[in-house]
Amino acid sequence: MNGQIDIVKNPDGNPVVLINDLRFKGRRSVSWDVVEAYLREYIGKYAEITETSDVVYIGSDFPDEFAHSKDTKALRGANLYAKANASGIIKELLEISGNKTFSQNYEKKHGSNAKYGWYRYDARFALPVYNDGGEIERYNVFKARVLVRHAEDGKLYLYDLLRIKKETSMPLEQ
């Protein structure tokens, strides 16, 4: 998506990743298997969160969790398409993430995968809204929680994007 992404600030000064061309549009449903296959290209890569200097790796469990989590299955409408299109900006979303919070790992099923707990960050991204002529009219801004696990090996791994929701504030104008 080189050249199809910009990072701007919203009126509140928060960074927002602008997606200038949608990967998933005009479809009745999203093929999450296609999204998962695309996300496999990220495995082994990493990004540094600018605000905290945390280095977050992308492990082999991320594509499946992103595409098939309970959170993903609960999404509908614009929020569903927003998560699907966010699959193309994972690195940028990590870089602009902020407002870090911590929680303990309470579930045995995550054992060593999240031995040292979970971190959550806030991130924002914007999708274009097209007019009847196919031109970008404005951008709808979405907020997401970036879920990162702190594994037994001491590294941070991206686990999922949660609570994707369209912001009701003013959309970004073109």
C-alpha cells in the first residue's frame, strides 16, 4: 500500500492513519480467510511504538486471531469493513499507538504466550467515503484497541485489534 497511506493528526492532536484506497469495498461480506492469508505476510516483522519505544513483533498466532476472534465475529457493517481494511496498515497502526495500559494474564490458556500480561494501546485510522462520482468526499475515523501480549521470551507480540468503532466526532474532510 505504498503511497496509499498517510499519517495525519486529528483536531485533538491524535495521530490517525489515513487509508487512501480500500482493499475491501463494495462486497456483501468479507472473506476472513483471504484477510488471514494476507496477514501471514507480516509474520516475523516488527514495529516500534513511537510514544513508548516498545518493539512489537508479529507472531504466527496473529493472523488467525485477527481474522477469527470473538471480537471479529461480533462486528457488523462499517466496523466489519474497517477491521478488514485495517489489515493493510498493521505496521503503521502499531507505530502511532498510544495510551498504554496493562492487565494481568488471568487465563491459563494463554500460559507462556502472555506470561507477563497484556498491554492495550489506542489507535485511530480513517477510511475514505466516496461520492457518486467515485471521488473521495471525506474520511470516517475509527478507533481501535491494539492488544499486545508479553510473552515468556520477554518480547511483545501483537495479538489482535479490538473494539473497532467509528468515531462519532466530525469526519476528516478531504
